[in-house]
Amino acid sequence: MDVILGVSAAAGIGIGTAYVLPEEQERKIPKYRIDQQKLVSEWERLKGACDTVTEELKAHLEESGATKEQKDVLESYLLMLSDPVFFKELEDYCGKKLYNIEYSLNLKVQDYASMLRNSGNDYLAERAQDIEDVFNRVLDILLNYHAFDIELIPDGSVIVGRTLKTSDTVILSKRKIAGLALTEGSNASHVAILAKSFGIPVVVGIEDVASKVTHGETVIVDGNIGEIIVAPDTATITGTNTKILNEEKYRRQLEKFRDVPCRTEDGVEIKLYANIGTPQEAQIALENGADGIGLFRTEFLFMDEIKKKNRETGAYSNSMSEEAQFQAYKQVLETMGDKPVTIRTLDVGGDKIIDSGELPLVQEKNPLMGLRAIRMSLFCPQVFRTQLRALYRASVYGNLRILLPLITDVSQIETALGIAGRIRNSLEEDGIPFNPDVPIGIMVETAAAAICADVLAPHSKFFSLGTNDLTQYILGVDRENSAVSPLYNEFSLAVLRMIKSTIFNADKFNLPLSVCGEMAGNKESAIILTGLGIRSLSMAPKQIPVIKETLSHFSISELENLSKRSVF
């Protein structure tokens, strides 16, 4: 039995079978010269790989349930695999240069993709991603490369590895994962945030954890104290099961708070909303007594939908359609009834990468300060327009509010509002019903937004304080980097004073203000935030009863006194 210390990133205790993630392999393309006599055998290898991919695509094409859109993609891929012009150019290149077939194929594919992207034609530019995708399948066969499929992880697993990619965190909503034991991450990482939503314990900061745990071993993850136990003995397993039962008992005791408003000891009501990443989580929010949805992170919806379509069709899907988005937003709004639902527009870039041909994959030295969130939406307005159109279409099914992420300047709001206005005009012309009065608010999650909140307020209908990004930007600490995670401190005087300044300006302009970062669901910070004047908190659904119970023990004056000690 080995006890290994780490850092708690999500509370709770879990016990399960270790599933050690394989290190992600880089698709390396070898380059070497071949003899003239080997040209025939190299070409036969290529033909065999293309035939295999062709048969796979034809099988998917014949499957029942494939949509017209999916069939169109599959048929275009089949045409690429039999394009005589492309293969004649490739054959000529191989014959002249005498390089191995993997290198030659990859080179010609990149040449074609670059030519399409630079054609000046939007349709042709989009096809660049298609040609790369279909021939990458061929290259995988030639290289004997097998990408890991996150869907292979079974229920009851403890996921062990260096990190879990943000795009793979959809597994947390689909499997009964017992816990996560990772080398990288922090309590404010996106993996931890999603894990909290489903009550999954997470321990991070375990150096080279994959080498310390054997695939299939029993592992205990204690997110309360930040440790994992590998191959525990019988007594330890018994003790852990007792702790899990006690936690479940505490959860049952909290059920009395589920259907009552959150009130302080002296009767002041605090609104508690839920943060979600999938439509299905809206039901979990209701079951935990949420007053509404304070933050729907739509980027996780995009990641899940694109991965699902790719898996189901066997063909590359590079976007989420307006109709698919509309159905998802409608589901959440209908689930919540007349309760408010705040849906944030796409917050991608930085550490949240969506494999979509519609969004650029930009190599940046400082991606968290680069092309992300509202900057990405305004850089790729077609994606933004599609999302806004789906949101407005869904607005008639509930109480919708639209939230713009990472706003730092008035011009960004004005541009976004202009696009929204044109979308409303388009829907009206098309005779499609929508609510024209949907409030559009902004995330305050940078020092720029917090300091200039008085300038931004007249252009916004509400503020949402994103304390995760606000903290990392103010302190200059990457919250996904376990090496500097001890410096990530939401209770920093600088962070608390910036929050207090934002509250002052929101009150000055009579703007609704909510906190939707991880601070909202933490007992200690919820006390401080409420004492500072916050009356609306949004958190992981399972934390709502916990915060209701916590705040019920304090009067407002007691909370204010506790906050003063932290800020002054």
C-alpha cells in the first residue's frame, strides 16, 4: 500500500480501478530516400491504406440513421480518395524525389490544404480541413498509429495520468468515474471545475503519477485532504467506505435545504444559481435547488457534439450546427421553466481548444492572453452569428440571458451588440419567433474590466464576475499550471479589492451582479463574497445545498465583519 500526497482540486472521496492514460503520441512523419525499385511496393502500401479507409467510409455511409449532411461529408471524402489529379501529382513527385510514401503524401496534402486556405474562397478554404482529415486517416494506417479513445474508459475507474485534455472531459458526464489522479492542474482548472459538477474527487500535482500506479490496481482518491492510496489493504478500504457513507449521510441531511430559499440567519435572501456545461446538468441543478442557471459554458457542449458526430459517422465534423445548438439551449430553458438561464457565448482559445475547421488553431506564446473568448467570436463572426441565432430562436422557451466572455473594452460590446441586432432583424424577416428583449451582459474577469466597470456598465444589462480568470490575470498565475498553483490565491488582497470595486460600480449603475467563479461554491469564500455585498452566487450544482446550509448560520452583519478583515 502506497500513500502519495498531492493537492486537492475537487473535494470528495472515491475508490475504484486505475485506468492509466497513455501518453499522447505525436504523429511523426519519417523522411528518408528509397530506391527506384521500391516505388512499386510503396505505392501498393498507399493503395492498401486508401482502400481500407474507403471501405470504412462506405460502411458508415450505409449505416441507418445517417443524416444528409453526414452522407455529403462521407461522399466528399470518398471522392478525395479517388481523385486522379491528386494521385497523379503524388506519383510524379515520388518518382522524381524518391522519398518514402508517408513523407510524400503528407507533403502533398499540406500543399493542397495551404492552396485551398489561401484561395480567397470561403468554401474552398473550409475544404482544407477535409483533405487533411481524410488523408490523416490514411497516414495513420501507413504509420500504424492508433489514437487513444477516451470513450474506452469504463465505469468505476480512477483516471490516472499527466493530464486530462479539456476536450476529453466530456467523459465525466458519461461515466461513473470514481476519481482523478493527475500530475497537472489545479482546483480552478477546467477539469476540476467539471469534476465538481458531478461530485468527482480530484487530486493533482502528483509528479509522474502514471509511473506510480499500475493499470487495474485499486486506488483511493481523497480530494478532501489531497492524497491517493495505491493498492490499499482491507482495513483501509473498509475505513474509506465508511467515510464515503458518512459523506452520503451528510448529503442527505442537506436535502432539507433543497427546496427552500437561501437565507442568512437574519432573513436576507441570497440567490444561488448553477454552473453547467451540458443540457443534462440542468436537471441536476433543479434537483439541488438552484434558483436558475448562472453560467452555461457552451464550449463544452461544442466539444461533446463534435466528438460525438465524428464518432458516430466516422467522418470529420468541424462545427456545431445552428439546429443542434438550438435544441440544446431549448432543452435547458424548458427544463428550468421560468427560472433565469444565463448562457455564455463560446469561450474557446487559450487552454480550451475545439477541433473545428471554423476556428483557427493559432500557435501563440501566451495563449491565455491571445485569441480567445469574445476575441475569437469577433475574429470568426460566422460562428458567433450562428450561436446568437440559435440562442434567440430558443429564447421563446424560457428566461434567457446572454453572457459575453472576456470583455476588456467598450468597442467589443458595441460590436457584439451590433451583430446581435442584425441577427434579430434577420429572424424577424424570416418570420421566426424570438424574444427581442433578451438581456446581454458581460463577464468581468480581467483587471481591465474590473477597473473600468463604470465605463462598461452603461453598455451592459448585467455583470457576471468570473473569479477564476480574474484571479489568474490579476496575479499573473496560470491556473492550469500545477508548478505555480500555490500562488493562485482567490483570497489575495488584490483580487478581493478588485471584486469590491466591481460591486461598487454595479450598485452605482443599478446592474445585477453575480459571481460565477469557483469562489462562489467554496464555503469560506462564499462567506466573504456575501459580506462584501454579493447577493447572487453561481456554482457547481452539488454545492448549492452546502452553501445554503453555511450561510444560514450567519447574519449579514456577521458576514460583513468577516469580510472587512479580509479586504482592509
